[in-house]
Amino acid sequence: QVQLVESGGGLVQPGGSLRLSCAASISISRGQYMGWYRQAPGKERELVARVQSAGSTYYVDSVKSRFTISRDNAKNTVYLQMNSLKPEDTAVYYCNTHPPMFSWGKGTLVTVSA
């Protein structure tokens, strides 16, 4: 069974930065999109960003120019650099393929608050 382990979350003030990491227990096909998702309290999980090995990326409008997704295929790891964080970015962040193929990990909590 594939395991996805997210890390890097925490409490940060508005305007701050965090870098999330997601380690997969298997090698993900280079052609497969990897995505970061988030679920805020009382809301459905949403796709935040996705990346393909060839460099193709997508960002939801609310994070464009603030978040950067990247992947290291050699390490089976996906990253999400988050800058200029806002309180509305507060959520549990998860990674998975896009569309999701594997069981969800525990996620990593990001709290943006003064």
C-alpha cells in the first residue's frame, strides 16, 4: 500500500512562509501529476496546485504568485513553497496524485494567525 507522508506545517504569522514536503513510499510515474490539496475547517478538500515532471504546473487562483510546487523524482518527494501566507490559507494540507489514486495521508496542519 502506498504511503504519503506530509510534513512542514506549523503556526505562522500572516505574511510568513512555510515549505511543505510530501514523501511517497513508491516511485511515482513521471507522467503522473502530483498535487497538493487542502481542507479548511467546515469545507471540502480542494486542489491547490499540481505538477508534472515535464514542468507543467497549475495553481488555484487564490494561491497564484504566492505558492510554488515542485517535485524531486529521485527522492519521490513533492514540495510546496508557500509565501505571503494569509489567514485564509489555514487548513490541513495533503498530497496525492491528481486525480487522487492513493489513500490519503494524515496531512500537515498549517495555521496562519497573528
